[in-house]
Amino acid sequence: MALVTCLGLAGAACASDSNDAVSATTAASASATTAAAGAATTAATATTVEGADIVATALTNRVFTELAGLVLEADLIPTLRGGPFTVFAPTDDAFKKIPSDVLHAIQASPDMLKTVLTYHVVEGALKIADLKPGPLKTVAGIDLTVTKDGDKTYINGDEIASGDIVATNGVVHVMSDVLVPPLGDIVTVATTLPGFSTLVSLVKQADLVATLQGDGPFTVFAPIDSAFEALPAATLAAVQADPALLKKVLTYHVVAGKLSTADMKDGDKLTTVAGVDLTVTKKDGATLIDGHPIAVQNVEATNGIVQVMGDVLVPAS
């Protein structure tokens, strides 16, 4: 509800120009929307709104409630009324994929929040046809990576769900995932973002910190704390008591090279640093590793990429 209130304030902030009616009306509607109705609108497709700028377009489509609230919180509405800009806009469902403690940690740091949000913004109005494979400089000063596969376009390995929503001051592309900028090397990412304290502790115990801070690049399938909590206590204790076994289990979560979910194809075998293969499957738009879905995909690091897992991967042997 706090973010719905933010939308109302955002609508008021928009009242200084020709987007008045669109923004204010949308904000009022959003304030009156129930949770059930909100869930229904989240599934809707975002569309171009005639005469609306980027802010009003986001408000009117009502699939960007979380994004609009965070933009207001970061005081970026005046910025996004300039332009022209291209915005890779995560939907409400995209934000739901982010563990709540991670999202709260980002909100608690004004600098981090602004960096994450401006990492979704590029100067200039770029339609999908204008997006060429390679680096793309964001307003945050950090590059995104564009890749193409047939008629699909990916940003940092995350597919553009719906594109070319034209606003008066730019273009909006709908993203089903939040783009997380590299906060440092893989170990720094795990220690900066909450939710990986158990993993970090085990990595230190196994003396793998220096390895994961190396040049790499690495792909790490990183279980969150709740994944370890779901293991039988005796199993976790047995792994911790055996240095060789601990190292094998941890390196079973690490693959040499930087692999986004777009790089992983159904049926792929990924050879881990432990020397045992992981199996990739694709189902209903999700990427699964040994049958376990990636919870938050393609979290960038300076020496690789982190795929956040809700389960611990345990080698059969």
C-alpha cells in the first residue's frame, strides 16, 4: 500500500504539464484499486498512451506500480521527464522475484537505489530495431549488454518482454526481470546484498574467497539462506565437517565462464568446477538447474554473473 500511496504522490508531481490528466487520473485509480484488481492488471500488456511522457506512460499502464514508487522515492521523476530516454522497465511481477530483504536493502541505500534505477535508463529513444548487439551505456554510467537471438532481444540476458512503447520523451521496453548492476566481484555481490550469509560463511570456511574474487569469469548458482535452512541440519553439519566434501558441494555451484539464462539452452550440460555436470532445462519461460528454478536471474558481477537459487544443488555422488 505504501507504493500505491507513492503513485498518488507521483501523480501529483506530474501535474505541472500536459500529462496532468493522464497522471492524476491514473494515480487516483491506482489508489482505489484492490489487491485482487492489482494482480489482474499486472498481467495486462503495457501499451503506448497517446500524448504521455515516460512517467505518465508508466502510471497509466499500471503494471509498473513498484517501479513508479521507487522512482518517486529516489527523486528521479524530474529526470525522467527530460530526455529523450530509453527505459527498460521491470513490471511488478519482476520485482516480486527479488527476495524482500534484498529489495529492502537496496531501498535503504539512496545511492544504491538511484544506481539500480538509472541502470535501467539509456539516453536517446531506442526502439528494438535500434538496439545493436554489444554494450549500451546507461545513465548510471555502467554498461548493459544487448544480445539478439532470432527475433528476440535480450538485455544482460533478460528478454525484452514487450517493446517499442512510445512516449513523448522516449521509448519504454517492458522487462520481466529487474536488471541488477555489478556491485563488485562475485564475493562482494554476495556480501553486499542480504540473503547470502550462509553461503559466504561456507565459502570462507572452504577457503574459496580468493578464487571467487579472481578474474574468472565465473557463473555462480548462489543459494540464498533459506535454501540452506531447508536442508536437514544433520546433512549440513556433515558437509561442514568434511573439508573435501564442503569444497565439492560449493564448487558444484560454480561454472567457468559467464552464462546468462539466454546463453543456457534446454538440455545443456554445464561442467562445474567440481568436475560434475549440471543439467539445464527450460520450462514455461523459466530456467531450471538440475530441476531447480533460478529464483533471480542474471545478477551482474565484475568477474562473472550470479544466478540466485532457492535451493542448494547437491551432486549425486
